[in-house]
Amino acid sequence: MPLSRRLTIGLGIATATTLATITSAPLTVAAAPAPAHVTAARDAASWLAGEFKNGSLPGPFTPEDWGLTIDGLVALSATGVDAQTRQAATAQVAKHVRSYNSYDDWGIEGFTDGGATAKLLYAAAAADADPTDFGGYDLRAETLSLIATADAGHQRGRITSRTTADSGPDASNTFDQSFAVLGLARSGDLPQDPVDFLIRQQCAAGGFRLYPDAADGPSPSCDDQPGATLDVDSTAMAVQALLAAAEDGATGAGDAARKGADWLVTQQHADGSFGGSGPTTGANSNSTGLAGQALAAAGRDDEAARAATALAALQLTAGNGGAASADAGAIAYNTDGFTAAAAAGITDTDRDQWRRATAQALLGLAQVPLGRIGLDPPPPSTPTPTGTASPTAPSTPSASPTLTTSPPPTGTAGPTPSVTSPAATPAPTTAAPATAAPPITTPAASGPGGLPTTGVAIGSYLLIALLLIGGGVTLLVLGRRRAG
């Protein structure tokens, strides 16, 4: 074969490889968090790992809380801490799929919880398990079967529950929808309909409502619901799901994620913290953890760092823990919880709240996006020299799914393994009232027209690709001239 032809073919292969690299690169790459914050995240994860018993985390009324167990797995996976506990927990979750996404254990057959199923799908995918055979269940097929079809009108694309006369109505919400998008994106092709429905939960201001249902039934969109309450936790989840959808090529996902991140910035308090909505309006570590993680995923590094600083201030250490110093690493739900624990220790009554707060709060310290947990190695706790591989990647495959929240204790042992609450809080989760969004406490940062990028040198890739293409064309022309 003539040298010019071999060179042309070689350059063509190199060009194709370069273009494949460009198209597979994530839309945003968050800057590495401060080493002190990574260390704090790992300390929190180590404390949380010690709370696992036989591969699960307990609930306030039951020896196993599968929603909280999955949240714990997400937290451990985001930091690379305790692979043995992660593997044991993943195995236990796989054995108890129906205990989590149905009411079979309570004698109510025929019900399937859409949000729990979507969360399990994401868990299996993020744990590098087979989503089509997780504990014997095809979670991808089951999730797809619960997505509302075209005959549902403006509810098309919504993740729904399969209800019965005994189970009560479907209560799926924006948390559930976000997990459906994340799980489907991580387990195969992502249909556009679930993405479109998630985007319709975003109001013009940029924030997302928690519940698609109004008092008189489901409304077509957030803007169609008068006085819709915009929720920090739901927005943080939606932003991360839409970023994953944008990487998968979903239409409109990137712009919606950017608008959501812009709105989150306007909700950040002066000290870097966030509050939720309804009973979680006050500054708390759950909302701050989710919002900080979402801001990091969207490339809002300064705001994400401020959120991490607020979270670190709520973490018990050997130096500040007082009576709770034996629980160093745990993160309080709020300043009142921190003060009470330092004075009297973490009581048995309060320990459940600390588990839930720590599981979500440390996500804002580790700053690994939901769409990347289990794919990217956890960030190093010490700066990595340029060109040197991080020594902190887990030695075993990530065995955790990803987060959501389990319901807070309500004082009564109910038979429903609900997974629809937006944040793990000390108060019962209720539907957000139709009120205005929380007041803006920090000026909104002006952003560019597209999603910010903080680590992907796409420009250089394109330049190299163009040079390779140009070189190939030149050699091809020269080869033809010589042949003539």
C-alpha cells in the first residue's frame, strides 16, 4: 500500500478516535473540592459505616430501613470508604427489593412504588450490578413499565406507582422523577419523555416544585400551578438528573439544568447553607448537602465550596464534640442538634436523625455528582501532582447506588416504606404548601448562556481534530496528484 494512503488511513483512524473522545466527555467536570472537605467527607462516611448492622441501616421503628440503607451506600461510594460494608449492603438491598418497592411484607399485594423502583434501578447501575437481574428483578424493564405513556396527556413521562384499592393514591414526586431519569440514563438508553416531564416541573424562575399534584389534581406544569412552592432539595436532585440526561443527549436538559443551578445560587444563605421548603425551611445539612453537590456538578465551584464550609461547621470532631466526641465524623442536621449533642451526646432517640443528616450532608463535602458516583474515583484528600494518577481510587468496584431520602420518624410505625420525602428531616414530610418561594438571601450570580465547564478542554480537542482532518485531506490530495 502506498505510504500516502497508509498515512491518510492512519490519520482518519486517529481523527475518529479523537472525535469519539470528544463526544464521550462529560458536559461538566467539577473542580476537585478542598482537601480538608474531602477529609471531612471521609470522616463522616467512616462514622456512617459504623452505624451499619449486618449490611443495613436501621430505621426508627424497624431493624432495617432500605431507603436509608441506599442513602448510606451512596455516601460510602462517593467517598470510597469501607468497600466491605458497601458490598454487604448492596447484597442485602438486592435481597430485599420487594421489601422496599412494594407493600408485600405488609400483606398488601399488587402495589409497586414507582419512586422506590427507580431508586433501586439507579442503585443497581451505580453499584455496577446488572439492573436487569438485581435480586432476580429486571429493574429497568419495571421502571419503564411505570412511566406514563401518551394516553396520560400532560402526565406523559411521569414515573408512577402501580396502586390498588388498599394502597392509597400515587404520591410520586420530583425526587422520584429525578431517580427515574438517573437510573434510566445509567442503565441504557434514556427515553425523552421522562426528561420532558421532569423539565415541566421547573418554574420560569428556575426552581423545581416537589409535587406535580395540586389540590384539584395534577397540573400540566410548574407555571400552571398558582403559587407553586419551589423546593431546594427537589431542584438539586433535578439539576443532577438533567446533567446526566444532557450527557446522554436529551433535548433541553442542559438548559434546564443551568437554570436550576442559577436558581439554587439565589437561595444560598450568607453562611453558605441552604434550607428546604415546608417543615424544612430552616437552614439544614440535608438541603445544604444536596444543593452543594448539585452546584459542584454544574460547575459552580465557589458556591459549592461555601456550602461545604457550612457543612463542615456542623461536623463533630474530637476537638469540638464534647459529650459526643466518640461520634466524631457525624454531621448534625442543624446548629441546635450540634449544640445538644455536644452537651449531652447523641441520644438513642436522636441517632436516626444523625444517620439521615450525615448520609446526605457528606455529599456536599465529597462533591461527586450523582450521575458520576460509581463511575469516577472519589476525590483525593491531598492534592494530586499534575499527571499523576490519584492514589485514592477504591480498590474494589463501587458497590453503592445513589441517594434519596427516607422518611423522617413520625412517631408511629406506619406500614408504608415511603421514599418520596425530599430530605431527611426531624419533622414529618408533608406536601409543600402553595406559597411563594423562600426569600432570596444571596444575589444571583450571573452565568453564561450554557452550562459552565471547569475541567474539559473541549477547545483543544476540537483543534487537534480539525488539524488531523486537515492533514488527512492534504495527504489525500497529494497522493492523488502523485498518482496522476
